Amino acid sequence: MNAYAERFVRTIKESYLERLILFGEQSLRRAIEELVVHYHHERNHPGLDNELIFPELTATDPFAPIERCQRLGGMLNHYYRRAA
């Protein structure tokens, strides 16, 4: 396993999975799916100057109210403005 994969697994384990109570393989798989989406599409990455790995390419309305997307019962939050 390369260093990036090891870091990704360690981040998910230490930052998120240790805080969850999982009830079997299905709940683990669901949690990991939510974490992967958040990690790659919603989380700012310090190594990329706090940019997203896969940013949305749609223009947002700068005057639209800020909205929140919650994952894993509110453990993960992503704030955004709606597209214009």
C-alpha cells in the first residue's frame, strides 16, 4: 500500500470510525461510503491550500443563504451556497 492510501486509512480510522458505534458490516460499509464522499468532495485539504480535491464546477450565487449538508448524524458537516 502506498503512503497516500495508508494516510487516508489512518485519517478515516482515527478521525471518524473511532467515534462511531457500528452494528455489523453493513453499517461499516455505509459509514465508509459517507466518509469517502465527504473526504473527497466536501472537506478542505490542508495539503492543497485548503481547496477541495474535486470542487464543483457550477457557479454559486454569492447572495444565496448558506446551507448545511450533514452526514453520519451530523458528525460531518459541509456548508455551501446553492448554485446560481
